Amino acid sequence: MTIPANSVNWLARRLGLRREEFGRTALMFLYLLFVLLAYYILKPVSRALFLTRFDASQLPFLYLAMAASGGVLAYHYARIAVRWSLAAAVNAATALIIVTLLAIWQLLRLDQAWLYYVFNIWVSLFSLVLVSQGWLVAGHVFDARAAKRVYSLLAAGAVLGAAIGGSFTALVVRTIGTANLAPAAALFVLMAYGCFRLLLRQPGVSLGGASAAESGGADFTLADVARDVRRRRHLQVIIALLLATYIVDTLVEYQFSAMARASYQGDRLTAFLGGFYGLYLNLATFVLQVFLTSLVVTRFGVGGTLLVMPAGIGAAMAAMAAWPGIWAAGAARLIEASTRYSFNRTGMELLYMPLPADLRDRTKAFVDIFVDRVARGAGALLILGLATLGGTSVRAVSVLTLGAGAAWAALAVYARRQYLDSGRQRLEAGRQDPGGKPLP
């Protein structure tokens, strides 16, 4: 069936696209939709299988394994990707992911404890590879002017895919079972790859010479990053905020998972996690990002934006300590994750802006990945420390999270001052971009 040209023109105008951009935009939209759809099947499936096989006391060990293994694998992926062409990397990653996923599906029948750890670590790297590759492809398919028109549509495709994936999981799991959702996710990965192959056939699309990683940002050494961190207080503040963010994320996620396991089991747990992560979390994030984030940034600047998340978590933890339960834990997790993906991500991206462009390119990708993993490992160690003291109850973890949130809020206040100081230093040194907008 062929879509009439006048219909294409009408839809392109409605979406603010040029006619020649319609095909490549539609295919990139579908690529991200299918990748996120697969991820939001795999995320609740892997976590539900783990929580069904083990009790919540094993979660800190999973976090430690994910932090150690994920950090090492992510580092080596970034190093290898510099040497690969983008098309070859997408081909290899897709093939490896599909084969590995089908192998895990078969191995799950053996009910080996180690496999549940491996599956969760593998899923944590899934989105890092395929989603980042998708946005990198988009960066080569669209120039800067076109990106301003189409990136919001592509982001909408990712959000829609996540919502569909979670809803699909919740609806289908009781019919086919949790483990059998793995090949369904593999099918959606294959559909995403089909969109990628069709994209390469679009007029004006060529990935010849495109690298699988931005060489300026990925070609780093640990010594280079350590030197930059020692010399830049602004970078130290960013790292401290990222540490606080992901330590709190780990504590809140632990509470939520523990309460979910206490309330649901088996396929019911998968359905609950699928609906929560896929539908409710993405809906909340979408509303905050579209309707509130820009208003908060404009009105309160970087400092105020960075304070939203710790303030929200503080209120949620106070409620959790007073009335522990699955709905209080769910509300806390919803507030934590949705504000992290909206307010906090926006604030952190703005916080990088006063740094020189070459420094950002040299350190940002590594810092974001490395600090994420280190912080999650630290959060796991805090939970294990509470366990040795006999204090892993929901209330005890809530009190610990409140303390971490208070330190985080103090860091956010200090970050605002450092942001303004760095901006003034940049202006004095003549590094402010000509005609650039003033810092928020």
C-alpha cells in the first residue's frame, strides 16, 4: 500500500518537517520506538526473574555486580567503538544482542543462580549500546538545523516505545509467562534493525566514514580524566552531585524492589513492574519534561532545578518512613525516577555548560558512565552496612536516604554558586560564545 504524496505533504507540514525529511524521520522514530519497547520488556522481566529466584537481601550483591561488570564493559565498549564504523557497530551489536537474548531464554530453563545476575547485568548494558547508537545515527542523518525540528519527535518515539513496552509486558505476561517474553523482545530488536536498514536506503543518507563513537569524547584515558578532575572544582561538584543522585537512586530502587517482591510474585510481579516502569514512569516523566521543566529552569535557574529532585525525595522518604508499603514505595520511586529523567537531567546538562567545550568532550561520557557505576556500588555497600547492623528495614533505609538527600540538597546549593563563578571566569577569559545566551 502506497501513501499518497499529498497525504505525506500534509503530515510533514503538520509535524514541521520538510518533505525530504519525512522518510528518514519516520524510520528513526520507529527505530527508537522498537528499541525502547524491547528494553521495557527486558527490564521488568530480568528484575522479576531475579526477585522471584532470590529474596531482597540479594539485591545489594546484584547492584555491586552491575556496577563492577557494567562499568568495565561500558568502558571497553567506548574504547572499541572509536575504531568501528557506525554501520558495522549497529550490525554487530544487533546480531550479538539477538543471539545472546535467545541463548539466555533457553538457559533460563536450567534455573542457574548465576544466570539471573548475568541477565540483569546484560539488560543494564542493552539500552546503553542500542539507544546511544540510535542517537548517534540520528546525529549523522540530520544536520544541526534539521535536528531542531525532528529531535523532539524522535524523543517522543522513545517515550512511546517505553510506554508500549511496559503495557505489552503487563498485558501479555500472564498468557505466555515471564521467561517467554525474552524472544518477543528479540523480535522487536530485529524490527528496529529493519528500520535501520531501510534508513540507509533513504535519499541523502550515508554513514560512510561515520565512527561508532564520537572520537573526541570517547578517546580518553583514565589519567587524562583524573588530571582534569583535580584541576577543576566545577568538575568535582558535578561528580559529587552525580554520586549523590545515583546513591539515592540505588537506595530508593532497593526499597521499591523489596516492597514489590513482598507484594507480588512470578508473572504478577512482572506485570506490575512492566506497568510501573513502562507506562506510569514514562507518563510522569513526559508530563514533567514537557510542561514543567522549562518553567522551573526559567524561573529558578540551575540551582532551583537541581533542588527539585532531592526535595521531592525528601518528602517521599518522610512519607515512606511513616507509612511503609508498596504504594508509598511506588510513589517514592516514581518521584525519584521521573524527576531524575526530567529536572535533574536538564539541570546537570546545564551545569556542564560553563566548562570549555574541549573539556566537556574529553570527560563527559566517561564521567557519566563511571560515576553512575561507582555510586550504585556505594549505594549497595551502604545497604550491606545497614544489614550488618540489623537495620535493613524500610524505615531504616528511608532515614539513610533522607540523610543522603539532605547532603545532596546542600551540594545543589553549592553547585549554583560554582556555576555562576565558572560562568564569570569564562566571561573574563573571553571564552563566552559570541552572541551566546546568558547562563540561566
